[in-house]
Amino acid sequence: QGEGVRKISKQRREVGVSPNLERVYLHLFRSQEEPTPTLQEIWQIVRQLAPQGELGREGAAGAGNLHLPVLPRNSVMDALSSMQTAALSDFDLESVEWNVVQDRIRQQLSQTLCLDGEGNTTHRFGEEDQQTIDLIMMLFDQVLDDANLPDAMRALIARLQIPILKAAVADASFVHDQQHPARGLLNDLADASVGWRDDGDRSEKSLYFQVKKAVDRIIHEYKQDISLFNEVREDFARFMEKRAKLKKMLEDRLTQAVSGEEKLEVAQRRVEEVLHELGVAYLPGAAREILEKPWKKLMTILLLREGEEGANWKKAVNLAKLLTMYMGKNAGQIDRQKLLSSIPDIISGLKKGFSYISFDQKKSTSMLNQLQACFISALKNGGVDQEEQQAAAQTAEAETEGAQGEPDIEDSHSISVRNMKEGSWIRMQLDAEEEPLICKLVWRSKFTGTMVFVDGQGNKAAQMKESELAS
């Protein structure tokens, strides 16, 4: 794809831009391998796709008066230069009604180019100039009407209409030459604006300042030397390169932090799986409390540090197995001698584990005392108290049923979210009272379905599960 407008075009498809506009962009900015259409062919495409009456809404003066003389190309360029200078003071960038601005430009074009001092039509545009003007104006109509373009950037890019129009009139290759400097600059500015969030920063290091600087230079300095666009573009590219490095650094830090959180969550899930498989839920209260609170924390830490092949992890799991073997749902009649010989090792192992995680001394002593009482009861009665075990079994079954819930139903939204690739831009509204965000997916978990999005500055914009985004 390579080129800014085609990237923006793809991003617009993903956030719901109309198919007609997409077809216009693809015809105008097709790849170099495909046949290049002539201006006349593009004009026919635009005429077919544009809504009734959109082209030339105000009508160019003299457009239908074929008996009028054609305005010479140099006169068109002189008049556009005059409008370019006037645009510096006429546009209020803080509060703009875009339809009014566009109509005003069309009126200015007609009045400046084709009318005399008394308002009489004296000339008409040549057919090629008329088509070029209508085509560029229509494209800016679409840009300025795009809700995905931040208002502040929309205002800046709008000021480029006359210089871009002048460049297109001066060089008909503008439409189909992907390397045209004016077109390249417009693409770069539009590309940079996607995902930008207006935080009010207008300092020299801000994107707003640099876009404004580029626009101001074109408006002030562009006469007919097209190399100025290359010069401005190169200057803007140097800023964007530095900005890209900063964004990458911010995104990397964010993904590392979230990845750390992810590893913790995955480890906690694995520990819960192990304890569930051992049947911890069926243990007497004292034993269950130990394994589901301090011992669960210890196992999570050991799993993160050592993995499942670690010696300490295996010891922690084996100790949990001992407790479930003597007191779990399958304990049955216990071997008193075996239990008596195992109790010291169990208590000693628990103490070491509590010390490893710096567990509270008072809570540790209380828990171990209650566990020893369970052992004594089991030794006296030849096993775990049946009533207590049945109560634990009923509690475990109720928790299992509640955890299952209703099965997830996959719909078109879920499929779209699942197929979303890292680097995709989307438009989301987190709060009904706030403006929608244009943000990029930079990381997703294959284990938990967590997705992390950043704005155009590389700052974290949102973090959510796949199911949340699809709902």
C-alpha cells in the first residue's frame, strides 16, 4: 500500500466510510502496477459516484456559456494565488462551518476568475480546468466531512485547498502521479492526523504545531515552484521520524507492562486449575483456607519465577496433594500411621512457604492450629468428619455451577473482533458523553483475550477484553 491516502482509505473502511467514497479513493490512488486512468476517465467515475448535484453545487460562472472566451491558464493561476494570500486572514480556525466554507470558496472561484467588477460573466473555465477544480473541491468536501478527522486538524488541512488546487491546475499529472510532491504532502498530513487526540498542546514539539508550520509555509511561500512541497514534506518527515521513535518507545513500555500483568493473570489461572483438579473445594474449611489463600499466592509466585519444571513449584504442588489425599473427597478411611508420619512434613512445609511470602505471623499460627485440630479429629475418627465433608461438597458443586454460566454465543461482532490484527485502527466510543476515539490495536493476549489500544500519540487509550469490545 505504501501511500498515506491508501492507508487512510483502508482505515476509513474499517470505521464505516461509505463504499462510494472508498471507490473514488481507490480510483484516484491505485497502485502503480495498475493502468493509470486519464483525467477524463476519473472525471467520469466521479460524476457517476457523486450524489445528485454535489459537483459544482454553486455552478461555475459561465460553465454553460460556450460562447464566452476560455479563461487563460496563467489568469487562472494568478487568481488562485490571490485567493491563496487572502485565505490567510479570512479563515477562522477556531469555529468553522465547513459547508459554508466550501460554498464560499466556490463563490470566490467564480467571482475572482470569471466575473468583472459589476458581476457580469466575462469568461468561462476551460473543460480540463473545470474538471480539475470540481474534482479537487469534491475530494476536500469528503475530507472536511469526515468525522474521523479531528476538528483542529480538519481546519488546518482545509487551508491547503487553494494551494493544492493551484498545483493540480498547473500540473495535470497531480491526479495520477503517486510521486507528485503536493499529493505526497497532503497524504503525509492526513496520515499523521489519524488517531491524533487534541490535548491542547500547541508547543513546537506537538503534532499540531508541525502540521500548522507545514500548512503556513505552503500558503505563504508557494508560487509555482513545486519543489517547495518536497522541501516541506522532508522537514515534516524528519519530525515524524522522531515522533515515531517516541511513539514506539511508549507503545513498547505499555505492552511490556500489560504483558507483565498478563503473565500474572495466566499464572493465577494455572494455579486455580491445579487446585481445582486436586479437589481443594472439598477440603475441610481450615485446609481449604490455607490452600486458597496464602498457598495459592505462593504457588503463583513460584510458577512465575520457576515455571512448572521448578523444584519449589513441584514441592508446593505435592504438599497440596498431601492435604487433599488425607482430607479430600476421596480420602475414605485413612492410614493413621501414614498420616502421623506425614503431619510434621506438612506443617514444616507450610511454615517454609508462609515465610517465603512473608505471610502474617499471627494468621499463620492461627491457620496451622486449626489445621492441626483437623488432623487430630481425623486421627480420632478414622477420617474426616462426614458432615463437614458433605457441606464442603455441596458448596463446591454450587460454585462450579455458578462459574460455568451461559455459553458464549459468537456473532458477527465477535468474529470481527477476533479477526482484528495488531496495527488495526478503529473508532470507539467509551463514554456516551465523550468524543469517539480513533485508536490503534497494539497488543492482544492469546490466553485471556485482553486488547490494548493507543491513540495517535502512542498513549494508552483503552484496555478491554475481546468480549467487551464485541458487546
